[in-house]
Amino acid sequence: MIIFKTIRWKNFLSTGNVFTEVQLDRNPNTLIVGENGAGKSTILDALCFGLFGKPFRKITKQQLVNTINGKGTIVEVEFEIGNNRYRIMRGIKKYGSSPFEIYHNNKLLNQPGASRDYQSYLEESILKLNMKSFTQIVILGNASFTPFMQLPAAHRREIIEDLLDIKIFSAMNLLLKDKISENIDALRDVKYKVDIANEKLLVHEQYLNDLRQNKTAQIEANDELISEANDRITTKQTEVSDANKLIEEHENSISDETKVSSKLTKITELESQIETKVRKLKKEIRFYEENEHCPTCNQSLDVETIKDQLDSKRSSLTTTEEALGQLETEYNAVNARYTEISNIQQQIIDVQSTVTSLLSEISSEQNYISKIQADNQKLIEKNVDDNDTKGAIATLKKAMTKLNKMHEQLQTEKQLLDTAADILRDKGIKTKIIKQYVPVMNKLVNKYLAAMDFFVNFELNENFEEVIKSRHRDIFSYPSFSEGEKMRIDLALLFTWRSIAKMKNSVATNLLMLDEVFDASLDGNGCDEFLKLIHQMGAGTNVFVISHKGDVLADKFYSTLRFEKHKDFSRIAA
């Protein structure tokens, strides 16, 4: 988990030649306020520039330099990952290369020749996320933020792979491509040597067609080779039979795959419905606890009526919450079986690969036998009496055996590499992992949507295409919603990605920055529900909210940072 500690900057945008520093891990939630142009959103640009060399907003790097001072632009970001502390220092020079340094436990890391390689090391080996993923997990703003639902499918997949920490498979695939290329080159080289040896062998065998000595010994030797090859074939055939039986056993053991998958989906949907009912009951209980008048006719409610209603609603709430607990237990059991089925399916793939390899080896042995039998027939028909030629043939056959063995090994390696390549493709193991998490993602998204009083059934498939259904089962797409509803979906996805990251401990972080969320598309009720979500995020999360509504929101936050303009420079007000 990345724990962001501090960020400071100077001569950056409207900030002068004195560092502005913000402690990022001090308070659970902080409100950032100020007049237009006071520099409230500068922290977003500074954070993105410090980590990724690019501002959050769509402006050029040179536009980041303070126009009054015109130089000395510096941004520093400090964070911890486990027991390791890092400090990133990045600046802008008008001419020449701009400073960019990474410190690990106060020691400067060696820089490669190109700054892009240094940046790649920062993103791939330290942060383990790029700016695209960063702006989906850490920052939600209006300036240049592209919501997840508006990203192309490839970019959506990239973010999910970051979250699930499965990009390693892509890196493995790149390494695998090099191995496959080496294997192809080696096969080509061995085939060339085999062809040369075959040509030489054909010349000697043609010569031996006229010779008549030592025929019996060679035939016996060949018969022994044939016998050994047949023994090997028998052993491999037994192995194939055993493997096929094992595959059949595995397939029989997962005959309930479709049923389990369907049940998991139904449980998830039912769980969402029950959670909605719980929230409704709680809201109704709260109404009877807090109100003595009918909201429609404004007449006073009988005390006995209120009591009866409260008893009824509380009883229903208890029953519903018990049902929800039972459903959660059933979900865990079904999900465990689903995971077990996935593991068995992978075992089937592994055994099938073994069978393929064995069948190839059997075919090679059969071809080997056919060749030796053909040689024996020639010896029966011809006499062999030239020792030099016989020796040459023996040498060539030995070489051919070695080359054929090498070729078989390379072919086996090729099959294994091809199998591995299939597994590491986007449709392979990565998709299987993603499929396992899609139900969890959907459950979390719907949970957060419901928490913001937006009751729809939101689903993403493994291709990250959305299907959104209303209570009446009407189907919608993301663009069909209002800006306020889109904002709720964007926020629900943001919280979902953070929850997934925390589960996987992949790109989890303490920091969450929200720019003008309360000033944009959320209505009053949406703002209230969203504030509840912020306050429920728990220890280890530090939320910064940038807003123009300082007077309205100040008492709802743990601390407030007020930015102001002083002598044409932005600063934090004392």
C-alpha cells in the first residue's frame, strides 16, 4: 500500500518562490477552499506532475512555470510503501533537461540514460500504476478526468489489470515471445543439420547397396532399437490412457459448473434486493422515530400508531437482516465451489497439454521405427562389406539420433511455449482472473450506488461493457443518464476500484482527492449521502475535497485548508 506523506511545490503555477507544503496523511478528511484563481486545484497538478511528469489539467509543462518568476519550478512528493520511504523531486527548466530524481530511504537511485526509462522504473517497479490508473483510483475531478465509463475498452482493461496486479502476465508474455523466437531459430538450425546429415547418409547408403558384409549384426541392432522404441510407445500409451481417465474424472467432478455460476449470480442479485429493503426499513423507522405528524396531511400521528409501526418495521428489519446474513453464508459457500471448479478446469488444461505432448512423442517413436525398419529392409536386400563406410554410417546415425532427439526436445519445448502463450494471452489466465472478480466489482458498485440513493442494477461483463437496469428492468447505458446520475456512477466506480485495490493490496493508497464534486452534478441528497461515504472510509484513508462551498461544508470536515492570493502569489492562509 502506498502511503502518501507530504507534497510541496514552489514557482509552480501561481505559487511563488516559497514552498507550499501539505501534509497528506495527517487528517482523515480535509476541505480545500478559496476564491477562484486562489490555487485550490494546484495540488492536483502538482501531485500528477511530481509522480508522472504531466499536470492533471490539459496544459503544457511550460505553462506550469510561474509567469512572474519564470524559473525555479520544483515539486516534491514523499510516500511510503511498507518499510521503504521514497521522495520524488521534479522540476522544469526552460532550456536543457529538467531535474528528475528518485530517493529511496534518502539515497538517490541511479538514473538510466533516458528519463523515460527512469519514469518507467518509477511506475512499473515502485508505484506499480500509471497516470491513467492513478486518476481512476486517487483523483476524481472535472478538469481533465475521463470517467471509467468513457474510456475505450483497452484502457478500461489496463486499469483493471493494474488493480488486480496481473500485468505481470503481460510482462511474462513479452519474455515468452523472445523464448519462442529463440526456439524457432533453434528448430530451423537443427532442421538444417538434419537435412545435411540425411544427404550424407543417403550417399553412404546408396554405396552400401552394393556391399554384402555385416548385414546380420546391423539388422539385430536395429531390431533392438525397434524393441526399445516399442517399449517406450507402450509406456507412453499407458500414460495417455491414465491421463484421459484423469481428465474424465475431473470433467465429471465439475458437471455442476453452469448451475454454480447461475446460483452465484442469483444470490448476488437477491443480496442487492435485500440490502435495498434493509435501507428502506431503516429509513421508515427513522421517520417514525423523528416525526409525530403525517408528512402528507400534517395531522398528528397517534402515539399507539407510531408504536405499532415501529414494532412492525423493527421486526421486519430483524427478519430481513437475518435473511441477509444467511444469504451471505450461502454466497461464500457457492463462491468457494466456483473457485474449486476453476482450479479443476486449469488441471484439465494441464493434463490435456501432457496428453498432446505424449501423443507427439509416440508419433515420433513410430516414425523412428518406420525408418529403422526401412533400413533393415535395405540391409536384407543388400550386402555390407566396407568397414569405412559402415563406420561413416554409424557416425551419421549417431549424429542423426542426437539431432532427432534435440529436434524432439525442441518440438516439445515449442508445444509448451505455445501452451504458455495461449495461457498468457488476454483471453487466457488474465481473463479467468478478471471473471472471478467481476461479480465482486458489480456487487461493490451497486452497494455504493445504493448508498447514494441511486437504485439501479449496474453490471460489467469481462469485456467491461455495462448493462444498467432500473427497478422496472428497463435497460440503460451510461450516456443515457443525467450528469448527476453519471457523477454517482463515477463515484461508485472510484470507491469500487479503491476497495478492489485494498483487497488485492496492489495499488491501494491512503490518498483520495475530489475536485469540485459537491459543486458540480450532485444534488443536496446526493451530497449528504456522499459525505456519509467519506466519513465511513475508516482509518488509513485521507480524503481531500476541493470546493467553492466552504461556508456550507466547513463544519462537516475534520480540517480546512484555505488558499488565498497575496501579492499576486497563491499561498495557504494562516
